[in-house]
Amino acid sequence: MRYTSTRDAGHSATLAQAIARGLAPDGGLYVPEEFPELDEAHFAGAESLAEVAARLLAPFFAGDELAPALDDICAEAFSFPVPLKELRGSTAVLELFHGPTAAFKDVGARFLAACMSRIAEADPRPLTLLVATSGDTGGAVAAAFHGRPGVEVAVLFPAGMVSPRQEKQLTAWGGNVRAFAVRGDFDACQRLVKGAMADPALRARRRLSSANSINVGRLLPQMAYYAWASLAYRARHGTDPGFVIPTGNLGNAAAALWARRCGLPVREVVLATNANPAVTAFFGGSPWTPHPTLATLATAMDVGSASNMERVVHLFGGEARTRDALRAFRVDDGEIRRVIRDGPAAWGEVWDPHTAVAVAVRERLDAPHWIVVATAHPAKFEAVVEPLIGREVPVPPDLARLLDRPGHAEQIAPDLEAFRAALG
């Protein structure tokens, strides 16, 4: 299997090369040159998420230097529970927040770290891994790469636009992990990462890659939990589920669409966005256009220019076909508050603001058999959640230990020259 750029199929790479580079040379995103056709028989006997992941990803690793290590990579990445819980109203919830930083980004970050640590590089320079975050990605990447030799991590986050507990997860590591508070929004952070990746001066001094979902090594493992959950739901109920996915940079949704393209029993993928209008404006008929970022309660989804829309449009072969294939719904802060407040009585669950966006969209859908994707633990957003439900949310042990550590971030302006100088 080889990987090509969304902008020019002539830019081709092996999986290891695509992961190490992050972006294609033309600035496009790497995508598989083809998708295998996999049926339920392909997964016979695979019960755990790690086993399903290894079966699913074997064709994507075929012929690559990483292929012999695939089973070990999956065992290392998928080492925490990912429950599929039945709720009322022919609805289930896929809980992706039981990893070390209590967010779904742990899956992709741990998989990426397991891959990168096994890629042979002739270049003796340490790898500088760049990651822009709207809240959760940076913490997951920092946890996955902290203390790994030969890797430096630079986490860029929008100053004052993440929750206090999210900020602690970004800034409390030290060592080979540096945090940069950018005086701008998430899209400014993302522009800095892309600009740095293309900057000749930086590339001459450093070996650069990205840990954002622009890296194909983040999306491949996320396909696995959609494969596992759809197979499990079908086995329980005898029908294919749809997924309602909280959507920011569109990486999680793109992974679900890739799984469906491979033949997994995913009936439909519905995009649930917060008040940021770029995605719903596009599905309402406007050309894909970045919008200014709005600050909302679902901070990790505060994205005005979703990078992975490029992969989604590439998958369907154009903007018009993409609009025909998907639905998207927008949820404002008032509805987020209502869903969190009503969650214990209506669903028997305490929701974080991002999962609440997906639950709000599920409540608008008449058809049965949906899986709501829960992307973060509510304890990460206690300032929002606890006043609405009237009680404290227990903090997971891994998160509690991290909150006890001191944090440090370097403030920088949202321009490449400032970031280049700060990196040194």
C-alpha cells in the first residue's frame, strides 16, 4: 500500500514515509491510494479492539517497514478500555475517553508514537514533532511522546481559549515537551504548524513532522474503533448503526468514513458541530470557505478551517458529491447546556460539552440505531458541567495526578517568525 497527496497523486510515499513527513511535499494530506474491501468474515475470531485493529490495518501496512510490528503497535496503542454502552432509545455511546488524558485523541497519539519509535531514520537529528491543539490533541500527544528519546514535541494552543484542566495537560510535562501559548485562535496555531512544515529555514535546522490529524498515522487507528463498534452493534442488534460524531477538525469523522469505505457496517455518518459555522455552511450549499473561529463551550471543536475537509472531499470526489453523502447539524451553547443539565435524567449519563453536541444532534434524528461518539471525560470541563448537574464529577486517577504538577507555557505571537525564534 502506498499513500498519495490529496492535491497531486504523483506525490507517493510508503506508510512510514507518510507518517514521518506529516504533510505531502505539495502541502496536501496523505491518503491511501486505495481502500481494501473487507467483510465481516475478515474479522472472524477477532474480539478485542487491538485484534480488530490489526486485522483492519494489515492491508494499509502491507509491504511497509512497519508491517512486521503491526500487532505490537496495536497492542501498545489500544491498551485501555473503549466501552460501547447501551442507552435508551435504540442508542449506544462509544466511550473514547478512558485513556491517559481522558480524551479520544489518546488512541491516535499512542498509535502514532508507537509507529514513529519504530521508523528507521538515517538522519541523526532529533525529530521535532509539531502539534496545534484546540484542547485535547496536544495533551494526548504530550503524554504519548513524553520521555521518548530522539523526539522533541512543540505544542501550540490558543492562549485563554482552552479549559484550565486542558491547559494543565498541555503545559505540565517539561523535558522533551514544550508548550507555546499562541496569541490567536486554533486556526492561527494550525497555520503556524503548516507554515513551519513548509519553511525551508526551519527544515534545514530540524527534522519536522506533525502530530495533528493531518498526519495519516492519526487517522488509521481511529478507523479501528469504528470498525470494532459497528461490528459489535451489528452482532447485538442485527442491523448497521449510524454514528453521530462531534466534529472540529474533521479527523475523527474522516476516519469513520474511511472505515465505511472499507465495507464496515456503518450505515451513516452524521457530523455534529458547535456554533462554528464553516461545516454546516458548506453542507447548506456554500463553497468550502474558512470562517473566523467562534469561542464556545465545546472548546476542542472551535475550528474555523477544518483541515480534514480536504480528505473528506477527496474521498467523495468533489464538493457536490460530499454534500450528497453526508449531513451536518449545528448546536449552540444554549443547547449544549440543556443537554448537559438533562443528561442524568434523560440518558443516565453526565456529558462533557463536546459529547453533548453529538447527543443534541441524536435527539433531532427520528431513525433508530445510532452510536453517539463520546470524545472526552466530563471531569475535564468541570467549570461547565458541575454547575449544570449540581454535583462534582469524579476526576480519573491519571488526570488527577497530572493536575498536581506545575505547568509552564511560552507566550508567542501568531506569526511564523516568532515561532521560528522561539523554537531556536
